[in-house]
Amino acid sequence: MDSVAYSTRTKREWWYDPVVPDVRTCVVSYTDLDGIKHSVEITAASLFEGAIIGMNAMKVPDWFNRSTLTIEIRVKSPEIIHTVSNAVLTAWLARKGRTPREMTLKARLSEMVIRHTPPRRE
């Protein structure tokens, strides 16, 4: 039985069935400053997890500090396209998780961002 995507708490955040999360294949894309669109195929159980895994997989330098960056996440089968601004993603990650599962997910994703973000030069 497939889980169905549904909205929880906010319109910007979606999750699959919390009992058995469905990991979906997604294509994560962004357009660089030269206007070139870059994409990678990944698997994730939530929209924000997909955005972070995809951007880290593409090894985009300092992407998390670019608040104007827009990330597109195309979920396959059935195909659904979501667009998330980096500012919304950053705000979601900064908020405290409301359930133990969400807290664990945010801790794991925060660690991924820290590992792939080079130190700032002063």
C-alpha cells in the first residue's frame, strides 16, 4: 500500500505517512548564476530532506548561505514538482522539531549542511 503525501502544520512542508515513510525518487534542480540548470536524481522521504540531499549531492559551494536560491524538487511516480526558496528551507531547519522523528531528521540534515558548507573567509 502506497502512502499518500499530505500537508502538516504549514503549506510549505509535506510528509508522507508517518507510520511507514515512503521514500520517493526525486530530481532536485537549481539554476546557477550563469543561467545553467543543474539536476541530480536522489531519494528522500520529505520535500526539505530532498532539497538538502540534492544540493549536497551536486556539491554546490556555499549554497546554504544563498537566501535567494530557489530549489526545484520533482517527485516521480506520480510526478509532482515543488519549488522551495532557500530562505524557507533555512527557516524550517532552524525551527525546533515538534516530534522526536522531526527532531532526529532536522539534526541529521543540519549535520549534512554543516559538513558540506566550507568555513567562511573573513
